[in-house]
Amino acid sequence: MRWICVQAGGAAALLSAAACVGGLAQGKVAAHWPTNEDLRHLRAMGSARLSPNGTEVLLEVTDSTADGAASHLWLVDVAGGEPRQLTFSPEGDKRGERSGQWAPDGRSVFFLAKRGERVGLFRLPMDGGEARRFALKTPVTVDASKSPGAIPPESARGPAAAPAPSPDKGKPEEAELEVSGFAGSPDGKWIAVIARDPETAGEKRQKDAKADASWVDHDQHGERLWLLDSATGKLTTVAGVPADVRSIAWSRDGARFAAVVEGPNGVSDLRPAATAWMVSMADIAHPSLLENVPATVGDVVWAEDGRSLLLEAQAKADAPPGVRDLYRYTLATRDLRDLTDGYSGSIAGGMVALHDGAIAAKVEEGFRTGPAIVRDGKPPEMAKEPMRTVDRATTNLGQTGWILVGSGGGHAQELLYTKTLGAETRVLTTPPMGWDDLRRGVGREIRWTNEGLTIQGMLYLPEKAGVGGGKVPLIVDVHGGPTGAFSDRHEPLYDLFLGRGWAVLVMNPRGSTGRGAAFAAANKDDLGGADLRDLMAGVDFVVRSEAIDPGKLALMGYSYGGEMAGFVEGQTDRFRAIVSGAPVTDQFSEYGTEQGSWYDRWFYGKPWEHAEAAVRQSPLGHVAGAKTPMLLLQGESDATDPLGQSQEMYRVLRQMGVAVDLVTYPREDHGPLARGIYGMPSTEPWHGFDARQRILRMFAKAFGEAPD
């Protein structure tokens, strides 16, 4: 069967049911563009893992915002049967079940969930029965309440504060671990567990007595490594691997594993400080440090032959922190070889060592994101997949098939199956995600040149654009980063704008990923300079070439996008309204209060040593000419771009007489607030709705339209 669908822009096209950009479900054409309330009722897919026998997918599904945004595990039938929910949460559990993994024999599933006071590790048998929690109790080794100078002192605590006598006098205190990560060995015998040192009874008494001063960067607790015998439940500490452990990678034979350690107490704010360790199951008491592994090491996987490790680390070229290359580390010789130096795209994670010796890894190339094949001596070759943005590409140990999660080209999130990367795919039946009767827009890639560089953008046009010669308002959205990028993915917020008849323009100016290390580095010591001119050149291009009303322009952005919104505020009056979410406005105060400063240091150095550069790259350094109404949206618990950044801009504009509003959201950190605003599931039921409502009203007023 084939369907007529109306795309954003008004053109009718004859498409298959799977490709209908308006969104088809159960034989019906999508009925309407989403409302603000509709965006509270959308689910999202997370991790997806193919079963060892290749017949089922363990899929993490996050409930909609309106339903609490807890995650649960579902089983999806590769052959096309109806999906079924596998895990359920008890009353009071707000987060649900996550991090699902198959046991190697496929007879059970492991996952994390918070039941009671702590997050624990559970095993669910697939032949029936309840999930059972592993009893991960350990003798206490870290107890700050017994440190010299602890308050209150032992002598002042008195009998009422003394701990209850132990039933087994002399037995060390035990406490339950709170698990943050785990990885099972391929042979099924062991589970490597990452868990934070547990709180002791003495430490709890200190908190209850309000003796709770926090000595910054001197926390004795850390994320440590443990080994769990999956048959007996016995727990053993891997004492030789230091804190803080971030990831684990098992060899295929289960005889060894590598652990990546970040280092505790903010050491990475001083310098890159990651290390990699090797643990042999024959001698777990004596892990060895892997020499010559870069201090920027991130993800690690084992090569197929077990003789080398494949790892991500900072690119060889001068580029912002987080721009990565793939490396091969030979265990016998400690040799490190860069496999992707000079690549014209960007490495984005998700490595899988293939049976033929190659690597599959997620990459960005312009507005496309998806898996690529990397072979020694050759640049990555991106697989031809039907979705423009593949967020996840995973397989099982036998690599009998691949599962893809992604969106783009007018499609909301889909779950696809293929035998091999780049081969024909088919859409699997998933739980309803909330898009059955909602329309979706399609972006069109555009390009222009500015100051010697070609810049890429994507334009979303509403149906009425150009009809009868009519021109439409334009919203410019600026991505986070700077080393981020837009891709052709589904953004529910843009559908909300399109339904109002507003066009949306997104751009990847210099400093964005997806165009190689040199392009990502092109805004070094130039934030708010040529990158801003790239954006304005893009606005000029679409105003000249498309049905855009030049008198009805608005701009928004979050994080770095919010920072660029601040630069726009002070340097042009072409926009009728500006929305700045979680911005950087003052490089001096941002540097001193953000969670980590290493990233910013690459762009302009330490601000007290480069004061002129810091002022030049601060939006507040250019705000004297500000006139445009601005809305600031800020999470109160934001540790990435703290609340003070928005407060500074608000005070300046308010005292200058510029129309400005600051709206703060309790409990919200940097990423969660952004996800809620853009229409992804959020545990805060109304924050995203409130922000979108304010944005819609502000833009409607700026465009001379009546608000809802």
C-alpha cells in the first residue's frame, strides 16, 4: 500500500507507509501538528540490545513527561510480534529500570533500579519469576566520621549517639553498595560492578546532627570496582584499581578486563587525568597500569584477536577537548596508533570490534550521524542507513544482526533491524511512542560561504511559506557546545513551531563537530567572532533565497547557543525576540564557578592571564548596545553553566531598561532542563511545558500574532 503525505513546505509526495513524513500509524494519516500539551505525552527509546540468539531486543523505553518519565525494559520481537513490557516499578520509584543487559546464555536479564534507599543490581529470569536483587554488602573501609578532626568528636557524642552493639562483636560494619554501572563477562561467570563507597552509620549520624560541612575536593568516597560471582553472589573488591572508575571492557574470553579511571576530587580540572588498568581474573589482587594510554582516554573495547585495545582519546590535531580520534593500543608493545588522524568528520562513540578486524563506530559527517566502518590505514566509511541520524547501533556477541535507534527525514524515533550494517533494514514494532496522530516536518540542507569556509544549515519551512507570495517568520536555533552540532534528527519543538506557521533554521558554524578537527578548532580564542558571523551570513542567505519575512526574525539557543544569543543581544537589532537558555555571559565568573574549566581553558586560556580575551569572548562585554527583548531560562541546579550567568545578564539588561525576563526552574540541571524544553521526557512534569509556553508567547508577540 502507498500513501499520499503532505510534507513541511506543502508538497504532496507518493511514499511508502514506512517513509510517510507526515507520520502514519495503523493505516491513518497524521491528523495535526503537535500542541504544547502533546509534547508532554511523548515516550522515548533508549538503549537497545539484541539477544544472544538474535530473536529479541531488550529495549529501554522512557515514559512520557505526563506519566513521570520513568524508564522500563521491553522485549521487542525481531520477527514482528507484539512487544511486551518486561519490568515494572513499585509505587514510589520515580526513575524505573535501566541499563539492561542480557546474560550470555540469554536465560536472564540484568538491570539497575532503585528499590529502597539505594540503586541495586537485579537479575530477572526469562522463564518466569520475579527479579531478584543481588545482596551487595561489603565491609566498610571508608568512614569519614572516624577521621581525625571529625565533628562531633568521639568524646562529645555521648552514649545516645553511640552505635548499636554488633550481634557479632568485633565484626566490621557492613553496608550495601549503591551501584552506578556494571558489565558481565562473556562467559557469564563474573559481573564487574562500579559502586560508590557506602555511607556508614557514623556518617549518617553526622548528617542527622548537622555536622555536615563539605571539604571541597577532599571527599574520601569514590566510585570503586568490585567483582561479583554471578553463581554464588560472592563480592570481591578490586583494591588495586583506584577511584573513580568510569567504564569496564571485558576480553572475549573473559580472562581479563580493562577499566578506565577518571581520578577523584576534580583532578581532571587541573589536567587530563584518566588512566587505564588491566585486571587478570587469574590475579585480581594485582591490576596493572597500562602505560602510554593517553590521559584523555574515553571508551575502550577489545580487538577481536585479544592482542590490542581500541580506544577513543583526544585528537592528535589541536582541537577542543572532546574532539576525538580512534586509536589502537597494542598490549605487548604498548604501541599506540592513531587510526583516524585527519578524518573529515567527527568520532562520536559507540565502538564495536568486528569479527573481521575492523571497527564499527558512530561518526558525524555534516548533518548525518551514524555507524561507520574503520579499517587500519583507511578513513571511516559511513554505512548507508535509511535514517539520517542513528543514535545507537548495537549487536550481540555473535554479531548475528544489528539494532539501530534513530530518527530524521521526517521520522520520529524508530527501532530498526538489519543483518549487517549498510544492508536492508526493517522497522520493528515498538510500544506506542505518542506520535500516531502527530505531524512531523522535514528539513532541507542548505549551504553558504563565509570568510573562506562553507557553512551548512538545515531549513524547516511551514506549509504556507511562499503560498501566494507570502513570507513567514523565522526562528533561528543555535546548538550547544561549541563542539556540538545539529544533525537531521527529529526535534518535537520544531514541529510545534511549524504548526504555528514559523520556519526554523539551524546551522553548524565553525567550531561545530562533523567537519573534522580543523573546523572544530576554527573558533579558538574567537567565541562570538567568526562563528557569530557564520550564523548571520546564514540568516542573510535564507532571507535572500527563501520566503522569509526579514522583519519577523527571532533567535534562541541553549548552553553555547544561549551564549551566542547573548552575543546577538549586544551586536545586532535584527531580531524581534531572543531566548537564551543556560548561557555563558561572563567568562570570568563562569570559569570560577562551573563544574570543570578544562574545556574553556582551551579556547582562551586562564582568564586572569588573558583578561582581554576573556572580556572579548563574554556576551556582557558587548551588551552596551542591547535593545532586543530577551527571555532567560535557567535551571537552579545547573553545574555546567551556573545560575549566576543568567542572573548577571538579567541584572544588566533590566538596569539598562531592556525588556527582559528571567525564569528559573528548581531542581533542574543543565541537560535535563534542555531535554524537557525540546520535548523529550522529563521527570519534571511542567517545567518544559512552562518554558515552551513562554517561548511561544514571546515569539507570537514579536511576530504580531495573538498568543494562544
